[in-house]
Amino acid sequence: MKILRAFIFALTIAADVAYAGSAADSPAPISQPATASTPELNLRWMMEGEKRYRTNCGRCHQPPHKFEPRVMATAVRHMRVRGMLTDEDMKYVLYYMTH
Amino acid sequence: MKRALARLCLVIAVCIGLTPLGTTQETADLRAAADEAKPIPILSGGAAFVPTWDSGDPTLVSIVSPVLLVPVSRNLMFESRAEFEGDFVRRNGNSGDFTGAIEKSLEYAEFDYIGNKYITFTAGRFLTPFNIFNERLYPNWIRDTQTDPLIYPIGTGSDNGLMIRGGVSLDPNITLNYAVYFSALSTIHHLESERHAGLRAGLFFPHHRLEIGFSEQHVLQDARVNRLGSYLEWQPARVPFDLRTEGTYSREEGDGLWIEGAYRFRNARASLLHRAQVVARTQVFHVGTVAGINPDLPTIDTRRTEGGLNYYLNDGWKALASYGRTFTAAGNSNIWTVGMTYRFVIPLGPAQ
């Protein structure tokens, strides 16, 4: 039990440090004023999708390459549930991996 | 009291889960664009051939593990995985021909319903979300070290029941993920399940690629064991390094810890090295107060340290080799593995 208590304590400290560190470099919110789909918007979704792919898709296994779009559509939904991705992560990654 | 609390949680979850949530125009546009490719059923999974020499005796570990994914509607998916494993050993330990039976198991067969962005409901047989190895790292094509961690038999396997889970962005720097589950006792062959209530929660810091979480599980049958766990995963953005660790405590079964680091030579000068990864894992296990309560655990205090090399031939194939040493009061021994793993993804319909 001692090992576990020390371990949990260490994890809590690590979480505090990580949060304190990340609060400083918060990015600007992604949502912009309402717009219809445009090439600039598509480029932004693509870049945001790639960023989220890099952050999330190599966490458990090596990041996979892009399969055909309809295969990706199933696999990313599967990963949303398995990997507990947020709804937003899923949408951006789905956009990036199917376009 | 516990039951009333569980019911209350369920009612709240169902209410939140079925509440439609407002969206901005851009979110709606993104959703429409992301939904352009309609999901089709796929057959995925892995295969592995990993001969293992534990204390000098070879076992030819051969595994095929198909995953079937069937999207039913935009929010409903059926997913399942079976495992066929043959652990072929020599008739006389170190000599004679290899024999052994193929073990079959249904690891999960579940319906997932995405209620809204906070909650997914799961019903059926699912992988027990206790700590991370079982749900996230178990398939041979995924794990960096091929042998199971010593504490793996505590609180893992499959459960038949209900689960709610999800990933919620608390702010751009922090994501909460959680799973709450209840399962029923089943002794049906291939569909075994313990009666459990459990919770796992984790915080993920995307900018640091750091996740920290804990698990709790109550066994609601026989000895009514309680199990606790905690884990950490870290992948620094600039260095191709993975750090993972898990600790588990159960008074009756035992407690232990493993920690694993894996470095991929992505930035090496020689391009051949980009596919190579070195991995090291060390672990300890202390037996609990009730000897033999969990027959899959070591029977005496054990420490083990392993080091290995993985070589990713392409997106699907991985070659591997590892060496480890196990330390116990009864003596020390070596453990070797060498082999190949493969991950496949096959569309069961028009894929474009």
C-alpha cells in the first residue's frame, strides 16, 4: 500500500505541474465567427486535424497511416470510444484522415 | 445505499447523455465535412508469433485476434474481438515435439451508443477498464514489451454488463476521460465475467501529452475484494519517447508496479534506424494476504527487468526481440522473446 500511496502522490504532483505549465501557453480558441465552408476554413481544419492526430493517434500505438476514407470513418469512431477522444478531437481527426 | 447511489448516477448519466447540445455554425460545417465519408464494416485485428523462453523452456506463442467493427447508425456501433491463442510447449519441457491446444475467447462484443459529446453508453461484453494495459495496450501489435506485466491479472479481463464512458475537454489544456461500469457474474465457458462495479478516470494534458489517472474496482461476489490502480503515460512532443507506468493494489491478491520506457530512433541519421525502437521495462510484485486467490498471479514476491528491440517494418509488421531477468527468493531466471506481429485492416464494403 505504501508504494501505491507514494505513486499516487507522485502522479498528483505531476498533474499539478503539467497543468500549471500548460495554462501559460493556452492557444487561441479554434472556433471563429460563423462561416460557410471555404478553402481557408478547410485548410485550417486540415491543420488542426493533423495536430490532433499527432497528439492523439500515437498515444497507445504507433500512429497509423491513412486508410481509405470509409475505413478511416469506422476506425476513428472506434478510437473515439476506445481512446476516449473528445467529440472535437474526433471531428478534426476524421476530417484530416478522410480528406 | 451503494445501490441507491448507483441508480442515481445512472439516471443522471442518462439525462445528460440524451440531452441534445447546441452547436455553432462552424462546428456544424465541420461535422458535415467530417461525416462525408460514411463508415463501413471492417475486419481488423492482429496476429503474432512470439516464441518465448521462460527459465529455458520454450513456448511457441501463436495468436490470431480478429476485430469486427459494424457501424449501425451515425451514433451506434457494434464492435467485437475474439482471440485464438495456441501456446505450444515441448512434451518434456526442454525436449520432444511441441504440443498444445488452441484457446478461444471472446474478449468483447458490445454496442456503443454515442449519446452526446459527454457520454457514450456501452452494453454487452467489454474489456474491463481497470488501469490501461487491458484496454489500450494488450494487442501484441501494440505492446512494446511482449510479456504481460506481473500485475496484469488483477482487475482486468472482460466484463458482461453496462458502462458509461467519455472524453470531455475541460479547457484547451486539459481533457477528462472516465468510465463507470457494472457487470454481472457469468461462468459460461468463453464468456466468464465477475460481478463488479468500477470506475476509471484520467486527466490528459494535450500540450504535454501527459495522462494521469486512477482506477477503482469492487468485486461484488465471494471475497468482495477491492482493487485500486493508478497510471501515467507521457510522450514528450519533441522526443520520440513513450513513458508508461501502472500501479495496482489489492490487499488480498497483492500489489505491484511496472514502468516502461520506449525510444524510437525517428531522428537518427541513418534512415534504416527510423523504424527501430528500444524498450526497457522493470516491475515488482508483492503477494497479498490470501494465497492462491488469483491463480494467474505469481505465488511469491517477484521482480523482473526486461529490455528489447522492436523494428517496425511497415505500418502493419513489427519484428521484435527481448531479454529479461526474473528475480525471486526461490531463484532467478531468464526470459527471452523473439518474433513478429502483424496488424491488418480489411474493409467489408466499398471503401472509397
